[in-house]
Amino acid sequence: MARKPAVKRVQVEVPVNAPYLPPPINARIVIATQAVWKGEAQPAQQHEFLEWLIVTLCGFNGEPYLPNDRDTIFALGKRHVAVELNKLILMTPAQIAGLRQAEGTDTTPLNPEVDGIGD
């Protein structure tokens, strides 16, 4: 019976900043994420979670252009999510009212206390 050839393992060096590597996490982020998911997060936990999501996970402040096209495309996809979330966070009450009016859902003026917007 013929013997199978030995499988040669090749080691691939993964760059430290590869966009597909898992982001750093800690217990605070896990707890904040779970609290947001359950709808029980305190304001500080909500902020910490969103900051981690946008900056750390999606790489909003990082350089998305990397040495190879595959990594660049991956990083740009992640960054696109961050940009879209940031747009929602920075949207003004007047812009939100315009969306509501365009949707035909509600044209009453926004009340930050009732609508949960503003700081």
C-alpha cells in the first residue's frame, strides 16, 4: 500500500494591524455590550460600548489603507459601518425632524426629553 506524503505546514505571518483580527476586549466592554443588548445599560456604558464599536472594532480613527488590497478592502468595509453610525450620532434634531417629515411618520417638533435625543 502506498504511503501518503507528509503534509507540510506553512506558517503565515499575520500583521499585527490586520483588520480581520479580533479587536481587544476587556470585562468592561463585555459587560457594557451585554447591558446595551438587554436594554439595561447606564449612560456611561452606552457611551463606552458605542465608542468601542466605532473606534476600536470598526477602526474609525485608524488608517484603512494597508499594504495589500484584500486588507484595505476589509478595513474600508469596517470603517464604512463606523462612518454611518457616526452620521446617526451627529444628526441634529432638525435633520431628524426632516427625516420624520419625509417619512410621513411624525411632523411634530422634537422634544429631546421625550424622543431621547440631545445632551
